[in-house]
Amino acid sequence: MSELATVGIDLAKSVFQIHGVDENGLVLVRRQLRRSQLLAFFQKRPRCLIGMEACAGAHDWGRRLQELGHDVRLMPPSYVKPYVKRGKTDAADAAAICEAVTRPSMRFVAIKSEACSAVMVLHRTRDFLVRQRTQIGNAIRAHMTEFGIIAAKGAQNVDQLKEQLDQLPKAARLPVALLFDQLFETNMRIERLTEEIEEAYVQNETSQRLATIPGVGILSATIIAATTPDVDNFDSARDYAAWLGLTPKPHSTGGKQKVGSISKMGNRYIRRLLYLGAMAQIMLRRRLKRKAGSDWLSGMLMRKKTKVVAIALAHRMARMIFAVLRDGSRYEPQVA
């Protein structure tokens, strides 16, 4: 009797669809399993290749199935979609996953450990609260502007408006005061999460090596270490930069080469942090007023717009990150 060789799992909250084939591609299993039945099903099976889409809960299931001895591979959902033959059903998705996981050209997502996932939760929660802080600050500005009270641009200047709270009509003071209280509490939560991220940085040697790269701070180092602790899935530094969406997006046909702006694919959060780190380096360079043309960055600033140079510098930073992760070394600046 044939044994399962490859299985595709369409993940869900409670009901999972599986599609399993043998070495010759003959379908052996096509059924639904409840959440409580999934691990029990694979405990009874010999080692096989299991494919899943990289979505919510996929890394947790990947770790559990790996503990049972199976070869688990996660794939970006956008790379699986072309293998869906027709319609949109759980069974069709599971069959597409089963086929996609065996393709030689398929790109996979590394299964993250619980520690890496915990650091990512810290960053996502902090980023969420930062966006909330911006919304609260904008709301305070808008409400007080209705009564002719304004403050200078910048989040750091919102607190100055609190001193003018008495100038508001009595009916408007309470809701605006509540917004100020919420802004204070949000700031405290952001600071607490930042301290947790700094503690994770101190305990992680990879993060400390990444922070030696100019423009890479604690936030960038910890999220990169959690997202891509190793770069074995990438053939080159440019592939890593392309994964972050920092390379031009080509649109070529008929022998005519056309290169557009950056693709903006991949992890938007990391790309934003690298861009901000690049802008910080550029502002520091301008403060130092180094002799124009003395190095690559100064030469680029003479020929290109600032934001274009920032993207190019972020691309170079991504290549440096790839080298540090690949070699397990620290960044050593080149001495002219």
C-alpha cells in the first residue's frame, strides 16, 4: 500500500483541509480535519513533506509538526495562488499547496522559533501604539483648532496644547482632557515596550552584531534578527534586498528593458526602519559638512535627490545586513 509522501494543508481557525499524495502523485487523502484531530492524524504517519501557506498560526503548526519528525515548509500565499486550478474552495487550496510545495523554483519562509515570534509581537504592538499616538495627537490638534488654539508641527509639541486647555469652552474641556490622558497612557505603554525590546537586544548576539552597521539601531537590529536569523534562503545580497522591496521593479517585454521604482514588496516595517536609518545618516553627513565627493554618499547627494539617495543607501544597508548574517561577523568600516 502506498504511503503519503506530500501533504498540503489549508489552515483555518477550526476546520483544516488536507490533500495528500504518494510519490507518484496519486491522491491518497482528501478530507477535512478538526483542530483537535490534526496532530493525531500526523502522529500515525511516517515522515512526509508538509506544505502550508505562511499565514496566522502557520509557524506554530510548523513547529509542532516538525517535533513529530515531518519536513514542514511554509510558502507565501501569493506564490501558491497560481496553482489553484479553478474556483475558490478549501479543497482546491489544499491541492494547490500540495502541488506548489514540490516545485523546485518555489521560495519558502523559514519557520520562526517562539522567541523570534515573541520579539515580532513586541514590535507589532509598539508600532500599533505609535500609530494610535499619532491619531490621538491629530484629534487633539483638530479639536483645539476649532477654537483658534494651535501648536507648532511635530508630535513633541502636542503636550504644549494642554497648557491652553482652560481656554476651551467648558463643554469641550472634558473630552479633550480625556484625549490628553489617553495620550499620556499610550506614551507610557510605548516606553515600556521599548524597554522590553532593548532587553531583547541585550540578550541577542545577532542583534548586537547587526547594530554595528551604520544606520541600524536597536529597533532595526532586533526585528531583523527575529525575522531573518539566517539568510540561507537567499542566493545573494541583492536577493535579500529584493525581498525587502528595495530593488527596482522591472517591466520588460519584446527585448525592451524598462525599470521602474522600487517594488515595495516584502516587510514594510523593516523597509521603513532602514529608510529612516538612511535618512539619519544623510542628515548627520550634512551636519558634519564633509568635503563633497569624498565618498560614495557625498557623491550621490551631489547628483541625486535626497530621498532617492536614501533608498539607495537603504539598499546598501540591506546588503551589509546580509553579509553580517551570512558570515556571523560584525560590520567593519572600510578605512580610506
